[in-house]
Amino acid sequence: MESGYAKHQFKSWLSQFRNGSNPWMARYVYGFMFLIANLLAWAVRDYGGSVLTEMERLKGCHGVKDCLGAQGVLRVSLACFMFYFTMFLSTAGASKLKEPRDSWQSGWWSAKIVLWVTFIIIPFLLPAAIIQLYGEIAHFGAGVFLLIQLISIISFITWLNDCCQSSKSERCQIHIMLLATTAYVLCLTGIILMYIWYAPEPSCLLNIFFITWTLVLLQLMTSVSLHPKVNAGILTPGLMGLYIVFICWFAIRSEPTGESCNRKAEASNKTDWLTIISFVIAVLAMVIATFSTGIDSKCFQFRKDETESEDDVPYGYGFFHFVFATGAMYFAMLLIGWNTHQSMKKFTIDVGWASTWVRIVNEWIAVCVYLWMLIAPIIWKSRQTAESA
């Protein structure tokens, strides 16, 4: 009975896929295509040097291996960007099921596969100058992706805090305190461990500054959140603290190997299983982050009070593809370390001083955006009161 039911379910899903009637299933297909693009870009970077050297269009690199690898990543990224940006243009504004743009989102897979393959081929026929220009633009696009992801994360933390505080039961309040206490303990533990691992000597001034400033930002977020006019509770800054501590750790881990304050230097000349596993996890995390951010279009709606009907699309198709388009630029920056002129070893991702400073600036912007989301409603409310008076 169970096998017959599973077979029936498989046939049902397959028929929905063929008929283009399931937009929820379609998003997983787009996510899988994005994963394939990531793996293709990595393969071109680490193992495509000999092939790229033979390509006449890559003479702008003058045979430099690092440049060829970066150009290969950017070409795959451009192909991915063109596909998802085309999907963005063709699905933006879709609001109802069963309309042509909904059918295009969930179906027509043969046509989209042909479109995908075509976009993969085109960038490898373009001259190096155009790819270099795209590489410069990709820095901006990757920054847009980080900002969208940041707003999505802060919105989720705020939503979680509101859900917990909506219940006035004593048991729920105890759970909030336990969760917030755990978050702060993890934050302080992470900061102490970073001091031990990445600032073992007084000469590690840069790492000491990064870690100490993270501690200051944690204190600042807590103080503002607990201010009587804000009253955001203790859970929100605790979860945000975990996020910025993670970013700080990621930033220090991105420092080039060989630095005396980076313990990775001991293993910088070998590729072990831990390095490979870390690389695979990083790629999967990047794909999952892009996927989860893409379906979170509601946190970017200006009008939150709009009522939903049964024939409304389940998520914003245009926003979904726009996130993936900027995500294509983002994975390119990670694979080349935000720098087209540095060497990237096999199974490494987001390594280099450029990557470090991008992460640090991202941490600072995260705190600024979070504080603004807390303070802005108070400022607007005071302005409205002053205007009405």
C-alpha cells in the first residue's frame, strides 16, 4: 500500500512538473540550476585552466593562470545572471495564478533548458574586456545581494521576537529569557574563542580591533534595544549578536593563509578532507541562503495590510529571480575572493584581504540597518505628532 501511494505521489509530482502547475516545485528546480552553476564555476576555476588557455578570446589575460581562473568564474556567473535576470524581466509583476507569467514560471522547461544552455555558451564567446567590465559591476550586484539578505535576516529575527512576545504567558516569557540568555552566552563564548585563536599575540592589532569592535557593537545593540522608548526586548539583540559574531569570525577566517595571527597557516600548503568538506558546506550554504532569501519577498512589501486571495501567487516570482541574479554575482565574488588578480587555491572560497574587509563592512552595515529599523518608527511617530500639533 505504501509503495503504491509513493508511486502515485511521484506520478502526481511528475505530472505537475510537466504541466507547470506547481510554482512551489519550480523554485526547487531553479535552486538546483543555481547549484549546478556554482559547481560549474568552481570546476572552471580549479580545473579549467588548460582549456581556458587555448581560448583565443582570453588573450587579455596574457596567459596568467589566476586571471584565467577568475575570467572563467565570471563567464559562468554572467551566464547565470543573464538567465535569472531574463526570468526576472519576464515574471516581474505576476500576481495571479494561471496567468501567462505564472505558466512561464512553473512550466516551459524545455524552452528554459535551451535558454540556459544558450546563456552558458554566449559568455565564453565574448572578449575579455566585457568580462572584466562585468566583474566590476558584479561587485555592486554582490553588495545588493548582501543587503537583501541582511534585511531578510533582520526581518526574520524581528518576526520571531514578535511571535514570542505576543504570548503573555509566564511559560513563554521563561522560554524567551532562556533563548536570549543562550544567545548571549554563545556570543561571549565566540568572542573569547576568537581572542584565543586569532589574537594570540599583542601584535595581532587588526584582529584585536575586529573582535573588540564586535563586542562594542553587541553592547550598543543591547543598550538601544532595551531603551524605554524602543523596548525591543532582549531576544532580538541576542540573535543579532550571534549574527554579527558569526560575520566577524567569517571575516577573520577569510584572511589569507600564512598570516601569523591566522591558525590556518599551518595547513595552508595542503588540501585535506576537512578543507574539502568545508568548501562543500560553504557552497551549499550559499545556495540555501540564496534560495531562502528569494522566497522572502513579503518583508520587502511596502503595504503589509494587503489581503491575500486563493489565486494569488505563493511568492514574488520577480523578486525570487532578482535575488538569484544578484546571487550569481555574489558566488562569483566568493570564488575569486572579490579580487580578479589574486591566486585562489583549490577548494578555497572567499579568501583574501578583500573578502575580509567586505565581511567586516557587512557586519557594520548590519548593525546600522538593525539600529535604524529600531529607531526609524520612533522618529516617524515623533514627526507625525509634531505635524499634527
